[in-house]
Amino acid sequence: MKISHRVWMALAALMLIGVYFVPIWSISMEAPQYPEGIGMNITVNNIEGKSENDLKNINGLNHYIGMKPIEPESIPELTIMPYIFGFLILSGLVIAATGKRTWILYWLGFFVIVAIAGLVDFYIWGYDYGHNLNPDAPIKVPGMTYQPPLLGSKQLLNINATSLPHIGFYIALISMGIAGFTWWKSGDEE
Amino acid sequence: MTKQKFSHRLWIMPAIALFSLMLFGCNGNGNLSSSSDAAQKVYVAPGELDEFYGFMSGGYNGQLGVYGLPSGRHIFTIPVFSQAAVNGYGYSEETKAMLNTSHGFVPWGDAHHPELSQTNGETDGRWIFINENNTPRIARIGLDEFKTQEIIEIPNSAGNHASSFVTPNTEYVSAATRFSIPIDEDMSNMDVAIDSYEDTFKGTISFIKVSDEGKMNIDFQILMPGFDYDLSHAGKGPSDGWAFFTSYNSEQAHTLLEINASKNDKDFIAAVNWKKAAEYVKEGKGKMMPGKHVRNYIDHEEGGIAKSETIEEVRVLDPRELEGIVYFLPTPKSPHGVDIDPSGKYIIAGGKLSTVIPVHSFAKMSSAIESEDYEGEVMGIPVLKYDSILHGEVENPGLGPLHTEFDDKGFAYTTAFISSEIVKWDVENTQVVDRIDTYYSPGHLMIPGGDSQKPDGKYLVALNKITKDRYLPTGPEMFHSAQLIDISGDKMQLLLDFPTEGEPHYAQGILAEKVMKRQKRFYKLEENTHPQRATSEAQTRVERDGNEVHVYMTTIRSHFSPDNIEGIKVGDKVYFHVTNLEQDWDVPHGFAMKGANNAELLIMPGETLTLTWEPKEAGVFPFYCTDFCSALHQEMQGYVRVSPKNADVPLSYGTGK
């Protein structure tokens, strides 16, 4: 690989550092009682309220319909994710250093699998929260479940929940794109 | 062809004529067009916010009313000098001490003149002060939480009316006696014959120092002749360093004042050089005199609990001994309001029985003092000559002029109580330029910033004393009537009537954004320093200490913890320390106990408040949340079992989990 391609690959790896500083996914909720909105951001190692106390207040609301409280410290994925991104950064840098073009494909393959697994996991997590309801919940609406949408908006009783990727997700996409582009361009050398 | 077309169109002509007539008809109806115009100006669409806050004193309700302007919507009431059952102010253990005085607990007060804190002569939205007339006090209200944070009693005073006016950087807030009282060296001989008034009665003017954090303490009092001191305003700009107090009853009558205190052609405005007085105080001049007074304050370090301290003495300056601190400006006929224009150059008095409004010039006053151009003295206080300090007199200002506020274009607006109107006049040339009727009999008036150096001359609120037929009748007793007047143009325009609670004496207005940026939405639980707090359900408990029982309770939508309590006995004194665990905007919980001889608690998120209850008979007593907090609010309840005095039911509590 040419020096310039190695630099591109290193950039693809290094930009993933950004994922540690911005949220990856966002769930925002609108309801008449929350004129300013309420919501949470999923980061590489945490789930946090969009503004102070949002998570506490979301949990407060959810207890009426019997949803489990969202406790970031009890979600194992949030402890694994920082290592996965750490591995991607390091291995990406190794590929840049060694210049082994085919390894980019393995790297990309791993990244895509991780991303798909992440979304599937997120879906399962949402399904569990939305369906696995406390039978003693004060508010029980027959046939109603509260799974948040994977992507897009969904009306859940008085709340309109919108689930969208946040900046961290786009950083990951761009990183993938740059790595893919690097693999493609470096093919011209051969 | 052309001709034909033209004739075809002729049919339009009568239609146009008819249409024009209809339009003319609409225009001709002045009332209709002007009230829809007025409606537009005061209409604040649903979801929109008012441009100004209006703070209207509640008068004899002892509270401070908060209104939005221009809509006139009543948005809040701040309890200040009166117990407020609505939220437990003055009933809860945390707030009771706010109403302590040297006369003991006083549950009611007569709130008079609110005044916003100022920085560089401009309202700054930090605090609003208000005075209590009956048992002399001044309160400071924090505009971050719209709560009374401090109340200081004014000693050696009665009828604390000429109060509470601030200096341009809120260095001081001032107060003065409306009712002079017997005063002597050691305050030992208060039991005097009332007809010894002339010899034994004195007035006092007090200056209360305000620290950067807002803490108030009486820096000094000035001993004054036994007149009635009525209203006040501090100087600004060139007159900064001075404060002006109107007086009446220079006749020193002690009975039937309406006749006996209306005899003199002129009474006085006292011009006080507070900067000079403060220097004397720094030099240790004056003397400490008995002046027992109580200061109550919210201790933010300890859970926001109100505490009281008693101060025994006060520093008193005697103008007979200390030169240059007070001068008298002769002013016609029992002057009421004294108002300083935004430039600080003119001192305007509302001589309520006078046929003119006298406008004194500060520059002329200063040079008269410099050249010692006096016509005499009263109790060692030099009296200046009316003619040598007068800037001009406003002719034909209406009958019974009381108070004046200012816009930012050089105009003054004076209320005329007897002729029931507001008169607009030019401050420089003292000519009346406009007048408008009000309904009925305005006392005070308010322009946002209208007594500061930076008025917002858009609206004026007339605070009328008489309501009569302005609203749907409510029996003999009715709310007072305020009127919003547009003063942005050359002609004043009446826009809106709106009712006000109690009797608004003065009012203050401020651009909403100055106050909004300081707003607290709730108290942070992790910052709760209340000694009896329970910041999680795990900390809730019930403890007995002799016949005192302390319940450490929490509220969160939608239950109390604990909600079942047994082992209380007749004769116990039960303290419910209730912490609201919510951490969201506008989720208060209430707490009400059957048979409690006080009030409810209304607990804001993150706050701890305490209600006491002394059960008098055995039985099971429910308590519940009074504020509709959630869809399951009606489920938010609990029981206390009360057993006879000698019963052996053990103390137990919980939520049955």
C-alpha cells in the first residue's frame, strides 16, 4: 500500500476515538406534559439523559406501565463496547503500519458484523423492555407493548418516541467508508 | 365595443358606494375599532409569554402578586408577611420563623411598596424588597425561586410606610416611621401621655445595608422630628448619595389628623445625604441605642430552614449633633409620593392637597445648601427656601396628585386620586401634554423601570383604589382594579382592565428575560442539606423520642414511604419530615393530615418540609397528597394508627413491601 493509503487507513482507525466522546444513538420522546422533550442518549459505555434527570424521570414514567428501570450499570454491552472500539482502533493502526491490504477487508468485515450485532442487540433490548412488563403495573392497556422503534418514530400512548443514530454512529459509518475506499483505491497498485 | 364594456361595468358603482358606506359605518364606531386595536396589544397567544413581569404589592393580604404584562394574567402569589395555608408558608416548621418579630409570632402583615434590586440604577432581577407597614419590617424575596428569603424588623418605628426603596446599586434599602413614637435616650420611658406628642414623640429614618448575598442589617437610623414620614425614593445620577422622604403632619397633631394635620401650607421633603451619614457611621459617630429587632432568614446552608436572630441595639445619628445629613425642602400641602426623574435632576412631590405639582431641582438644592440659603431650622435640621430650590410647578395637574413615574422620553405620569385620572407632563418645561381617565381613583402607578434610571416606557399600570362596577359583582367586597395604559405614543391609550388581589400599593415591572434567566426549576436532591431529609426510600424511618415522634418520609409518584404507621399515641407530637424525591420541573407533592391544626405542606421537588400534628384521640387517620401529581394521584395516601396514651402498640411503619 502506498503511504497515502496507509495514512487514510490510520485516519479511519483514529477517527473512531471520537466515538468515545459523543453519543452513538438517541431516543427522544415528546408528550404534551414535556413541552421541552425528554430523552436519552446511548454512548459507548453509558445511557444518559438528554438533560439532567431525564433518565430518572423516564424510569419514573415507565414504572406506571411496568417497564423495568433502565440502569446503565446493569447492561453488560456498555462495558464491552469500549473494548470493541479500542480493538478496532488498534488493529486499524496495525493495518496502516504493516500495509497489508487484504486485512482491511477482515477489519471491515469485523466492523460490519459488530455494527449489525449491535443493532440486533439494541432491538432485542428494546423488545425485552417493551414486552417484559411487570404484571402489577398500575396502567395496563390490553394488547399494548412499549418497544421503542429501532429507527424512526412510534406513538406509545401519550408519548411519541423517536429513535435515531447520533454523531458517534455517523463517525463509525464514515470510518467504514474511508477504510472501504482505501481498500478499493489501493487495489490499483496491483 | 369599448363603450359597451364600460356600461357593463357600471353595475359595480352602487356596490362600491354601498361598500364604502359600510366601511364608513365601521370607522364611525370609535369604540369598536379602538377596542380591537387594544385587544391586539394585550393579546398574548396561548403558549406565548408576556413581555414583562409585574409585581403588585398585595396590601392587606400581606403577599406579593405576580402578573404578566401586557396580558394582566395573574401568574403567582408570593407569601411574604402573612401565613399562607396554600403551601404551608408560616405553618411549616421550616417557614414559621419567617414571621417572628420582637412582638412574637405575627401571622399577618400589611405589604406596601415592592422595589426591585438595582445595579447601576437599573433593575437587575436579583431580588425584590417589600415593606410591612403595621409591624415594621422589610422582606427580601429571591427572584430565583420567588420565595421570601429574609425579613428584618425595623426597631424604633411604627407604621413603616416610607419604605422599601433602594439606592442605585442596592447599597441600602430605606425605611421611615409613618407614625412617630415616644423616643428618648435609653428608650426607657415609653409610657407617656399621648398629648405630650410634641415633646416626646420622634420619627426615625432607617438605612438597611444589603450585602452582595442579600443579607440585610440596619446600618443606622436618623432621629427625626415627630412628623409622619410618608414615602421615599433614592436619588440617582447627580443626586446619587441622597434619599428623599416626604413628611406630613408637620403640625404634630396626635388626634383627628385629617383636620389637624392639614393646616400648614407646606410640609417637608427630608433630603438625606446617606453617603455622608454612612461616613459618620464608619467613623463611629452617633450612638448605640436600644432597638430590639428580629431578623429572620432562610439558612441555605442548613436545609433552607428559616432561623431568627434578635439584635438588641441600633446605631442612631442625631442631626442636631451631626451636620449635613438632613435638610428640609418645604413642599406644599401634605405631600405623599416623592419621585426622582430618570436623570436624577428633579425631585417631584405629590402634594395630595395641592393644586400644583412642585418640581424641585437637585442642582438648586445643592447650591442653596452650599450658600446656606436657609429660612430657618426644625430640630436642628436646616429648612431651605421653597423659591430658591424650585425648578417649576406643574399647573392643572388634576385633583389629589399622589405618585409619579417616568418614561424614557422625558415625560412624567402622575396619578390624580380625586379627579381619577393620569396626567402626562414634560419634566423639563412642567407642561401637561396629555391626560386619561382611570376607573376609579388611582393610587400608585407603575411603569416597568419607571422609578429607575432606565424606564421601559411602553406600558403604564394604574393601580386604582375603587372598583365599583368594573367587574362582575362579588358582594360588598371586591378585588381592586388595575388598568393597563399604552404610553408608547403621544396619546395615552387605555388597553385593559384586570383585577388585583388585596390592595396593591406600589408595584414594580421588569423585562421578563432579566428574571427568567435566573429561574430555578426544582431543588437538587443531592444539594438538600435539611437535617431531617430522607433522600431515598431506604432512609425513610420513624423514630420516637419521648412523646415526640419523627417521621422521615418521602414522596414520589405516586406513593408515600412509609404509608402505614402504627404505634403513635394520643399526646404525641408527630413531626412529618417529608422529602419530595422528584427531580423534574413542576412535580410538587402535597401532604395533608386529617385534623392537623395548621395547614398542608406543598413540597417542591428536592425539598424537605415538616408538618407537626398532635393527635387528640385514638383511631386511624388518613393522610394524602393534595396536589394532583400523576394519573395515580388519588392512590397517593396512607394511614396513621393512633392508640390510647397507655397502649403498648409497638412503633412500626412501612409500605408493606
